[in-house]
Amino acid sequence: MSEGAKLVTSAAAAPVAAGLTLRFLPVVDLPANLPADPSEHPIAIADMANAFGVTHRTLHFYEEKGLISADRIGPMRIYGHDSIVQMAVINTCREVGMPIAVIQELMEELDGAASQDEADAIFHNALAIRKRELVSSLSTIHRQMQKVIGLLDGDAIRVDLGPGINDDRQPAFSDAERHCLELMAEAQGPGRIAQAMGMEVEAVQAMENAIIAKFSANNRFQAVAKAALIGLVKS
């Protein structure tokens, strides 16, 4: 999809509740399979559902919650640019597991945003909170699994938690790598980690890559999640 089809939300968006109109929304990509340019042409409910991979009932539910709104041509619901833009943000939130109540609170907080930068910051903060929740959930699941294994006789049962995090093949880390992992778990970037550890940024990046490789992870988030699973960092 062209750059022009990406979500740019400095214009007014659809109301999420009576009298509530959003001026700014975080920037996310629109679905690639929209049937027309949403800035010029509204789309039917079937196209809306297909583009976002949801059911008609889901769209009705979002309307009932005031998260999107629809116009009508006769008996057919149609969605304009504002609702499509808003749905893109909602769908992104749902894909990372945010509950509807949290999304409603997020939209209300976004209503107070005075600029695009502020809207983006609000969204990033919501994602950071969700990240901590997911890491905590992974850590809890690991502790519960270890408890179950102990109750069932851990010597006889081996549970595969993924590459690099089974008890009999945990990767070894130096003190510096452990410190780096702790800072990564706090969502610190390479620049801040370099300052905290008194290292060059390039050296920190190399250390992060080594840590990611030891966990057989695809990125730093997966590495931190696996570290939390084995109790190497606090969730």
C-alpha cells in the first residue's frame, strides 16, 4: 500500500461516546485490502468486516460501545474515513489483547490530547503497560507450570517452554549481560543502557544481539519475555 494510504490522523475522528470527538489518534497502518481510498469513499459493512478480519456482530458491538459510528444508505451500514481510522486503532489494541474497557479509557484519554505527539505518547504508554502485563503473565505461567511439575513429579515430566529456556539447557550469562537484560526489561534503549553501564552504544548493541541469540529469540522483547519466564529478570 502506498504511503498515502497509511493512517494519518490529525483530522477529527469518529466519536467514541456522545459528544466526544477525537482530534488526534496514534499513527498505525490501515489494512492493505481496503476496497477504496478511505479518505474519499465510505465502505460497506461487509468490506469493513473483511478488511479488519472481524464479524458484522463485532462492528455492531463497537458501535454500541461508542467506539465507531456508521452512516446508512437505505438499510446498509457504511463507514467513512473517520470510523475506518478509529477502527484501525481499535483493531491494533485488540490484537495485543487490550480489553474493551481499557480501549474505551484510552480513547477518552486521547480525547484530551492537544497534539499528534501527545496522542502518540499516550498510545505508547498504553502499549508499555500492556507489555508489562504480558511479561508478568508469562512469568506467572512459568511459576505455575513449575509448581504443577513439582506436584506431578518433576523428575518424570519435562515441559518444553521453547528454545533456550528449558531447565536443562538454560543459556549462561555474564554479570554484564544480566545487567543489560535488566535494563532491557525496563524498556531502556541502547543509548540509555550504554550510559548506565559506561559502555559504547555499539558495544551494547552487540551485547543485546548476543543475548537475543542465546535465547534463540527474534528480537529484544522476546528475549526479555524468555528471561522473565526463567526468573532471570523481574516482570
